[in-house]
Amino acid sequence: MIEADISNTRGAMSRMYNFCVGAGRANEGLRADWQRQLRRVRAECGFRYIRFHGLFCDDMGVYQEDKQGRSVYNWQYIDELFDFLQGIGMKPFVELGFMPSALASGPQTIFWYKANVTPPRDYAKWGAFISAFVRHVTERYGSDEVRSWYFEVWNEPNLTGFWMGTTRGKTEAEFESTARAEYYKLYVATARAVKSIDARYRVGGPATAGSGWIGETLAFCAENRQPLDFISTHCYATSSGYLDENGSAGTVFSPDRNAITGEVKGVRAKIDRSAFGHAELHYTEWSSSYTPFDPIHDSYHSAAFILDKIRHLGDVPTSMSYWTFTDIFEEAGPRTTPFHGGFGLLNYQDLPKPSFFAYKFLNRLGDTELVCKDPDAFVCRGATGAVQALFWDFTITHPGPSVIDQEFYSKDQPARPKGRAELRLTGLKSGAYRLVVTKVGYRANDVQSAWRDLGSPSQLTRAQAETLRGASSGFPIVEQDVEIGAGGAFSQSFYLRENDVWLVELSPL
């Protein structure tokens, strides 16, 4: 039974879930299709910040040196991208990386787009470069605006793939020690450069994979009196692994219902016990899987998974930045099929996946959360007296390590029945209401299954794309007027299957 009284409020509805969203790399943000999709998720899901890799990669043209070795800065591509974000009401969560090749200490790169992952060969030039960048955005957007941004130092330096140059021939333990020391050198130089422009600008890290280096970073900054305005790190709900550079690794969805939630709460506890107890906690990447070739991302299972994590995290993190909003994501190069297990909420053809509807439904909830004891539900109230109930079933159907996600979620997985969910709302004003009910689940706004029905074509005709658009339209399954009597109660039952998601909206006419 999902019960709520309109007058019994829990407090303001937490919006940490749409504080930030991820994207692949900065240069992709110059594309018309990327921008079109970001406009949509901004409008329908409410995302406010966006984080991406590669702001300083060579394809952004930011740094060169002349024949005398003097630094030459160029902000034109960054200006184009940041101006677009400003134009749609979003802000950058600025990941400071990767290394411009003209400033790099080595040739090591990662990904199809050849992101250099070595430390700077000259830390003085790196510091001057960061200062020049921060000074430029301050002049362009104003210090008041930039004070609302976040400057995150690098990405996943605890993985060899993302942080090289000092690690060749070293054991895992030697890498851990050497890489962390080198990262802290980078962090200090970067934080000093950012703060030299405005001491109130926010700097943080360590942006690690798997919630790594948290205690060490807190201790380092405390002992060395370094600024740490926020902690950032990443987590994924897989049984093992952190990086899939080529999009070819096999992954296994975690059987632990507490995956992600337990990790996030543990990191928050470390921060609370530290000298930086008031620092914000931002998970600047999270999802069901860390590889851009995992069909769970396309599956109807993802919607309930997302809602389960958001519900049980509450306000523990300041943000959980879903990785990513779009399948326009080229770490392993352009993908060759419309549904390939990409991270995105939307695929190449702007087709919304079930994960998209999880965020859209959350964004439909009113600003006041009502008391509801059901652990798999939100019930909220809006300013106009409208009430919204969002509820779901989260069932882990993956059989475990006997089969990888790439096999399990690529096949048709019908949802088994779970009974009926009874929704009862009390304390409503009597009168006429509009009832709107929308659903996501197996073969309900389930574009992956609809694509399979077409024979899983590797390329979509216009007619096929329109068929899939119809299968993932998000149109309500119920729209009708209802009358609330003098008792002020509304009651209805809903058929629930594994990983179904229901949004019920009741608005006074």
C-alpha cells in the first residue's frame, strides 16, 4: 500500500538527482545533434550542470607554443560551448583536463580521440595556463557566475589509463603511491591557479574511480593546508572493474541491492569525520555499468534501478551525475548500431530509453515531498495543489557471474508479475481533478524491445525510427477526469511487474 496524506509533509523534495549530468567530451558539445539533445534533457529532466572530459584536449585548440616556447592560448571553442550552455540555462561542472600535447610530459593517450594523460612537463606553465583560463571565463561571464561553477582537478587519476608518465614498469602498489603523489602535485598547482583569480572559486577532487583515495585526499589537504571545497568521485553497479577503454569488456551487474548506496554513504561518513566535514560530495559519474557497450543501459531494467538509488540516497550526496545524457559518446569511437549499450538517456536518433523516463518522471514531482512509508515510492505535492505519486518495483533479475550483461540484457527478458500496487491519497480538496497515468517497463516505453521486434537493425530507416519513436513516446496510458468527494480520498490499484515504474498525477481542474 502506497499511502500519503496531503497535509503530512516530509520537507522539500531533494533535487540532487538532476543537479548535474555527464557527457563524453567537450568537442562533442560543438555538434548540432548533441546540443539538440541537451536542450531536451534540460527541458524535460531539469539538469542544471553538465560535466564532460577533454576540455583541454587538442581538438579544442586551447594551447600551443610558439617557436620561442612561449605559451599561446585560444579559448574560441570553449567560448562557443560555454555560451551554448549559458543560453539554455545550464552551467559547466568544469573538469580540468586532459593535458594539451604541447604541454604534456609524455606521449601516452587514452581513447579514440587521443586524450593525453600525462602530467605537465612544466608545472609553472600549467599553472599559468589554468590561471589564464579561469581569468578568461571570469572576464567573459563575471565572477558572480563563475563562483557558482565547480572546478574539478582531472579524471580518475587512480587508474593507470587516465594518469600516466610516472608509472612505467611499476607494480600496482608502486603505481598507487607514485600516481597519488603526482596527482597531489597537480592538484596543488591547479587549486593555487584557480584560487589566484578568486579565492571563492570552488576547487575539488580527486575525481577517482570506485570512490578511491578519499581518506588520503582529505588527509593530504588537511595536513598541507590545501583548499578542498568539494569531494568528487565515481561509482558503478558492477561486480568488478572500472575502465573499458575500447568498449569491449564483459561486465556483471552487481547482485547487491545496496550497491552504490552503501558506497556513497560510506564516503559521506569519511568526509563528516574529516577536517572538511562541511565539504560537498559530488558523484560526478554513476550508472549501472562503466562500459559504453552494456545493453543494461538500453534496457527497461534501468529505470527502476535509477529510482531505487535516488530514493535510498536522499540528501547524502550533493549530486549524483548520471553518466551520460546521450549516446553521442566517442571514447571507443563512433558506434555502429542505434542500440549498442551506450551510456545515454537518448540514443543517436533522439530516441528516449527507459532511463530517460526515470529522470523525466522525477522532474514531474512537486517541490514538497509527502510522508510515505513505502521504500519504493515518492509522493509529492505541487504549488497548485496537484499531487504526484511515483512508484516502482526494483528486482535484480540478473543471474550473477554465470553470464555477462552483454549476453543477458541483449536478449528478451519478459517481466514477471509482482501483484498489485494500491495507491491511496487522503486530505485532498473535493472537486474535479485530471488524472494522468504514465508507465515504463517491459514493452511500455521500452525502446530496446521495440528495436528487437524490428529485427535489431544495425541502421534505422526513417520509417523504423518513427516506429520506435511511437514505442517510446511517453504518452500517458490514462487521461481522464475524476471527482474527489467530500471525504478527500483517492484510491486506485495498479498492476505491477518486475521493474515497472508508474507515475500518477492528480491535478485540480
